[in-house]
Amino acid sequence: MEHTNNVMDINKILDEARALKCSDLHFTAGLPPIVRQHGSLRKLSGYQDCTEPIIVNVINQITSIKHKSQISKGLDTDFSYTSATGFRHRVNVYRQRGYHAVAIRLLSDEIPTLSDLNLPATLGEFAMRPRGLVLVTGPTGSGKSTTLAAMIDPG
């Protein structure tokens, strides 16, 4: 095993997940880091199972004092994190079965166009209407945020 102590370098793991074109990275007690790659969850090879001290160390690498305070109160906490290589991530720290857990969404710096997403150009017109409500729904990782971004900036 590459890691045999209570420290995992979050920036190295995020870069590895990004190189594998993963959309999400999860830290859960009892499992090695888990990535979502092409819609499927899989263990990231070469890492030991996460323990509470490992997960707390990961949290400490990516949180501000304000977020540490919320987390120490047992509150679910959402925030953004920019890695050492400059990529942005959406982070959720929560409790699961009495242990800390972390879910990280790897964000792209480029907004695809509606055409890139094979969506009709008329969707871009919805964002410009003065009134109304548009709902974009679907399961985690299905492209809701990407679709909305493309609608707002149709390219």
C-alpha cells in the first residue's frame, strides 16, 4: 500500500481523479477513496481504507476556520475548494454512521455549449425570458448544473 499512516494528500488524489476523468471523489470510513468514473463508482487503487483520523486530516487540508467550526458542531457543511493546481471543487462534509465523510465534485473550468451537449438552441432562449419557471431535474451526476450553465451562456 502506498499510504500506511493517517495522511492522504488531497491535492494528489484530486489530480489523480481528474486525470482519470472522474466526476466525484468520496471519503468514507472503512473504504479506500471512491471515485465516480463514467457514472460508476469504483475504489481508487493504491490507497488504504479510510479511518476517522484519515478523513479528519483530509477535511483539515481543505477547510477554513469557519467551516471547521461548523463541522466540529456536527453540521453538514458545503463549500468550495480550489486545489493546488487551480481546479475548483464542490465539497460536502457530513456524518455517516457516526463518522465524518466527504463528497467532492470535480468541476470543469469550461462551460460546454448547448450544441456540445446535443441540446436544442431554443433552451438558451428560456434563460432570457422575463417570466416563468424552468425546472431541470435528474439524479446526481446527470448534468443538471452543466445544462443550466449552457443555457445561461449558450455560446
